[in-house]
Amino acid sequence: MRIDISVIICCYNSEEKIEQTLSHLAQQHLSPNTAAEIVLVNNKSTDQTVVKAKTTWEKLNAPFSLIIIDEQTPGLNHARKAGVENSMGHFIVFCDDDNWLDKNYLETVIEYFNSDPSIAIIGGTGQAVFEHQKPWWFDYFCHGYAVGKPLPKEGYLNSVYGAGMGIRKDILTSKAFNALPLLLSDRKGTGLSSGGDSEICLRIRLLGYKVLYSEKLGFKHSLTNNRLTWAYLKKLHLGFAHASIFLGLYEHALNNNKPLHRFYWLKKSVFYFGRSIKYTLLHLDLVLGKNEGRMEIVNLNTWWLLAGKYLKYNFQLNKKYTLISKIKQQV
């Protein structure tokens, strides 16, 4: 059976969210010639996610097929891999369990991919839907929640939001892309490690393909109160900081044809230690007092972490960079 596009939803205890996500997918405006499917990956859920998904899809009259698979190894990357392996679509869309795709989303993804074979990834604009009240600081940090426009208008980027990301399956499953295991594990359970989306984008960029942001692709991102606390935000940004160490190797490979300096890790560590000390002295009042909502505190926490992590990884980064560079050499 021919499938044009597969929507992969990776779930960990998604019982309270999956109904709305599936309801919006059921409303997709697809042309008569378009065949779609949903692949729901149950990643060690302990609630009634699977039961809720099945009953919801039945109530919606199952406009296209829903496939449910289990992935016992925790982590978003493992769940996505299982979803891709069990999908039949020529194109793939990663839809988080709290993403509500606009009605023309899937058809628009197909149109873009069919129009330009050099585009391998496409992403859109997220709009926040709050469970209750929006935190006063949210607009300063919205991009960390896959909300807002990555660019003022349509254009090419090194990476787009993982939420709603469309990908050509043949490139994602190619030997060239998979020559090296992904360096970042991405989310596991309730953990906030991240960066897997960006690593996929950057690796595909290394292979010579384009990553496009389009204003025509829109989705809503449902945000519960537990994700909108100041403590959660700081933890989220520490995850971003950790990921940036390895994403920086990809960006260096994209922009250079020479190896890393052998003391790259030390230079980076000294740089961030110096920045942290300077920031601590400049914003001592914030460090000692109330600091909720202040970008300075997020920066300070991030830089302290980066300084220590670069020192920890030392020569490992040169070895990983050599492996990443080999991906680019395949082109």
C-alpha cells in the first residue's frame, strides 16, 4: 500500500494530551490522491496512553490508519527511530504529543518536498496554548518551547523546531546519514536533555541538503502549568547548553574544512569560566536575591555549566569532530 506521509507521535505517559493531538490530525485537509498514516510510538508509558489513543481514533472515524508500536528503550531518539522503521511514508512529520497541527499542515509539507528535491527538512511556526495564565517572562524565552517564528519570513536555516518537523525518509534512513550514531540522546522520560532535533538538521546540512522554515506551516503547542515554572525553564536551558557543546562541532564542520585546534576544549572552558566570573560580579544582586524571569541568571547558569563540561570532555571533542567531519566528506 502506498503511503505519502507518515506522522510519528512519540508518547511517554500522554494519556491527558493525546486526544487533542489526534483530533487535529483527523481534521487534516488532504487531497484525494494523498495517503497518510499515524505511527504512535509507546515509549514505556505507565498510563493509559495506548487505550486512549485507540478509543479516540475510533470516535473520530479513523480517517486514515493508526499504527501503534512499543519501544522499550527510553528516550526520544529511540522512539523516533522505531517510528521511522515502522513507517511506510515517503515523507515523515514528527508531531509531539502536545502539538496540534493546522489543517493544511501535511499537504503543505508534501507540496514543498515535491517542489524542490534539495529541501530535506521543513519546519514551521509554533503558537502557545496555555493551560492557565502565561508567565510574564515567557515571551523572552518562547523559542525554547518551540513557539514563535524562527525567522521574520520564509527562509533557510541550520535547524528548525523538532515539533512538526517534516523530513524526507530516504535521507533520514540513508547510510550516509547513519554513518555515525547520533551524539545526543534527547529527552528521556521526564528528563530535559535536548538537541536531538538540531543534530538531525545539522547532520542533514552536512550532507548538502537544505533546511527550510515556512510561514505556511503552523501548529499550536499546548503547554501545561508544570512546564511553565521558573525552575523548569532553568533546567530546560541547562539541557540546551549541554547539547550546544556537540552541536557546535557540527556548525564548525559546516563552516570549516580544517580540524579542531587540539586545545579547543580548553579555550572554550576558559572563555566560559571568564564570562561566568564577569557576569557574577556584574549581577551579584541577582545571584544573591530574587531573580525569577531574568535572562542574566539563565545566562550565568548556562555559562558555568559550559565551562565545566568543556573541561570534562577535553580531547573527546576532537575525536568526535573527526567523526562528524567524515559525514561531510561523503558528499
